[in-house]
Amino acid sequence: MSNIETSRRRFLIGAAAGAAVMAGEAVAAKPAADTPKFDKVYDIIVVGSGFAGLAAALEARLGGAEVLLIEKMPAFGGNSAINGGAFSVAGTPLQKKAGIKDSPKQMLADMIKSGRGLSHVPLLKMVVDGSLPAYEFTLRHGVKYKDFVQHFGGHSVPRTLQTVESTGGGITRPLTESCKQHGVDMHLRAKMEKFVRDESGRVIGLEVREGYLFPKETSGVMQTYGVRKGVIMATGGFSRNLWFRMQQDPNLDERLDSTNHLGATGEGLLSMLAIGGAPVQIDQIQLGPWCSPDERGFGLVSQFNTIAGFPMGIMVDVRNGRRFCNELADRKERTDAILGLMENGKPVYPVCFTDSKGVEKAQTLKNGLKYGVIKQFDKVEDLAKAYGIPADALVKQVAEWNEMVEKKDDTAFHRALDLAIKLDKPPFYACRVWPKVHYCMGGVGITAKAEVVDVMGKVMPGLYACGEVTGGTHGASRLGGCAIADGLVMGRVAADSALKAEAVKL
């Protein structure tokens, strides 16, 4: 598709969404003529309990606000809890200890490049500049990280930290406990139904279904909560909303699994669009290139590939035993290359593998072997036979790779080889690879203060948003480890903005 056709498509999507939104605002979401009776009133209400929501709630509470946090699912953490726990930060003590030269300017340049010219740079700069303070914020609330830095795809240098648990739960659990300890009112199984607005259009509360049992939409009891300063929407992406994601990209149909939990259905975003929030780049949906067709959801292979397979090994086309892309390119480049292996409309699953040295830090290896999604081989020839790869071709590819590592020069795909290893220490560990729907770069439009803007570009009073529910920050492709940075940084920004807002009398 040409650039002109792509631009026209995005324009039509945006125009259609805008028209639908304004129609919805006129018919279904009129501001209240009279102030409703509230069951309880808070200073700030946060919707969602992932990285962004927890950071926002905690920051707001520490700033002296009376805060309610609601989560529609039966456990706090949202999709963030099953995230890989990888947090990209420029200028950490671990980088300096390892002699890695980095800066926010360099990280910003990497993210702009990955975004392919679509990133809203002021938002991106907020995330980059706030990443180190956000990292320090997590340390103050008990988060613990591994004592080494990882090199994720698309980053020019190693700058990715990871929780000791190798999951986002290593961040969401400590932040949840801090929220509780500091007095945030936290409700599980509490689903937001719609906004309450005054005659001027300002958001002054929410209708909430308490006791909600996902996915039973009529379960629970309705309550109405008022808010003096603002509502902060931190409800995440919509990758599990099959109908809505296919409206943006019909190729993302039921054949593609998602790494997200079942509750990532996007009602928060849809609610903001329904009252006039601006849709921004909603068709920019990222697939995770490190997943496996042999397991559901995020699984074990994703972690194996990000820490071992891709940075410490190679990925080959099973038809010819050859590498076909830079294993450390950004996610979009790798995903496009993998999907390019389709043959007669059917997937050709590539294989990623490394050796015994490459798996030294792979925490999911043991369980991956146990459940058969990662396999162990004594010889390259045995690996080839198991996956139907021409053995002579694969042996030759490994020899070429080892020679390139020795010379520090990837003549095939120009991959950075500073941390690469030769594949010469059996046994070898391998897995099949296929992308899954992972992250929504698009969402509602916000300012650099996390204020939601409407389809006319005006700030919507009393409404803030942060994290994956927002659009524009990452453009066409988000770099690995930057979802945590975005959520934590902009969650704190949203809280700061709401704290400074003039309170309404309810």
C-alpha cells in the first residue's frame, strides 16, 4: 500500500470515528441537567489497576487527595500483572556500572525511529524524561529488579531492566500494597458504566457496577460516585475486543491470539470516544514477535525469546535453515518479517534457538521444557530433524553466524553483536515462533499533562487518561520495555494534573 493510500485510510478511519463519536455524544451521553445524588464523593477516581492506574492512584493519594480506584476484574494489576516486567530506562546505575553509555536523548531517538514518524514527540519526551524518576518511584515502593541490563529489540544500547519475578506483577503487587497502606479506597469487580457530567460538560462522576462478575454485563449493583477534581482513565488496550480491533485492521481476526488477559476489551476507551474524546491512531496495533503458536496467551516462550532466543541466538526459516531478519530489530520489523513467511495462506512457523550459554538467564526455560513448548537437542542436526529443517543448510548457517560473531559484523542483517555469542556450546534450546496481538498504540488523545482532548482539540474538563488507553505516544511501533515507562510516568503526570485542578462543589 502506498503512503498516500495509507494516509487516506487513516483519515477515513479517523473521520468515521469522529462522526460516530459526535453522534454518540448528541444522543447517548448528554450532560446531566441536575446534579445527581452520589453514593459517595471523592477527590479523584482512577479507573484501572495496571501500571498507569496504580501509579496515578498512589501519586494522587500521596498528594493528599481522597482517592477511589476501581478494577472490573477479580484481581488488581490488570494486563500489567502478566506483562514481562521489562522496564526500559535511560541512565540507570546498572547501565553505568556495566559501562553502558546512554542518555534520554538517545532513548528518545530510538523510540522516534521505531514510531516511523507517527510518534507525538512531546508525549514521547514526557515518557523518556520521566522514566528514571519513575524507576526510582518503584524502588521506594518495594519493587526489586535483576542485577543486569538487557538489550531489547530496537534499542541502540542495553537499557532494559526486569523485575526479579520476570513479570509485571513484580511492580503491580508492591504498588497495590502501597496504595492500600496509604489509604486508597480500592474496589475489585467494579465496572465503570458511564461518565456523569454537569451542564457544562465537565466530568463530575461515574456510574459504577459494583459486584460485577466478568463477563456478565448485567451482574452487580449500580452505584454513582462523584468526583471533585477529576477521573483518571487507565483502562488499557482493546486487543481482546475482536470486533473492534478488526474494524481497525481486518487482518487481526480470530486466527491471531492475544497476549493480553481476557478483560482487555476496551470499554474505557469506547466510553471516552462516546462523549467526544479524540481517536488517535487507533489502527496502530502491535503484534509481539516473540510468541509461540504452541501455547495460549503470553506464555513461557515470550520470556524465553526476549532474554535468550533473540539476543543470544538466531531465528531461521524452517524451509531453508536461513536467518531472514535482524533478531534485535524493533517489534514491527520482526513481526512483518515473520508474517512474510506465510505460504498458500498458511503460517510457516520459524524456529528460534540458542545454546547452553545463551539460556543461562532464561527463567522460563525449565517450565518451557516441562510443557514441551521449548525443546532441547544435543546436536544442531537433531534440532533440524525435529523441525523439518534441511540439516546441512542449518549447520552452514550456524557456522556463518559464529564467524560473524567472531568478527563482530552481521553482514546479513546488520544486527548489533556486542552481546552476541557463538552457538557452539550444546545442548541447544529451540522453540517455534509466531506473533500475537500484544499492544494498542492508538487510543484517546491527550495533552502532555494527560488531559483528555475532544475531537475539536479542546481539553475535556475533569477527564484525564494515561497508559495504553491513550494514543499517539508510540506511533507505529512501541519499543520493548516502554509500556511500563509510559504507564508509570503518565500515571503520575495525570495524578499531578488532577491534584492541581480546581475542585467542583458536589
